[in-house]
Amino acid sequence: ALSIHHLDDRAKERLYARCYDWLKPGGRFINADQALGAGEHMEDVCQRDWLDRVERSGLERTEIDASIARRKLDRSARMESQLRWLRSAGFSEADVMYRFFTFAVFYARK
């Protein structure tokens, strides 16, 4: 969980293909991670919500600034792209089981 978004898109695709290869027939891939919204507007809504929640959390400003800087290193991909990569890897089912703004739980079945 919360790791794949650090990979570039090609590495994500390769990882999904390897996960497919590693699973037995009927096996399931489940991953909770960060993902981009469907478009620029939705992504802006998600980012503003994240920042609002972090600023209301009681964290010190230095911790908030460090989180903002860290997020600039993220390589999140759109949910639709990741579902397409899972299907291209061979998974017969791929879906988002849960979503809360920029956080999503991906599900795929071999």
C-alpha cells in the first residue's frame, strides 16, 4: 500500500504484469494507493481537500510544508490509466473498490 505511486508509469505497467504472472488463476491483486482524479478539475478538488484536511489536522507548519514538498516527488497516475494497465496485464476484472479523493483501493482478479 501507498508505494506504487512512487514508480513511473512504465514501471507501474511492468509491476502489474509481474503481479499477474505471480498470481494463481482466480488470485486477486489489491492495492491501496494514491491516484490522480479523472481530469484537472477533479484533481484540483482532491488536492485542495487534502491540503485543507492536513492544515486542520493540528500538524506543525514545518510538518505540513514537508508533506507538501514530499508530494511533489509523487508520480501518481490517473485511476483510469491504472485500470487499463491492469486489464492489459491480463486481469479479467479490474476496478476501484474504494475511493476517497486522491486515495483509492484497486482490485483485480486473474
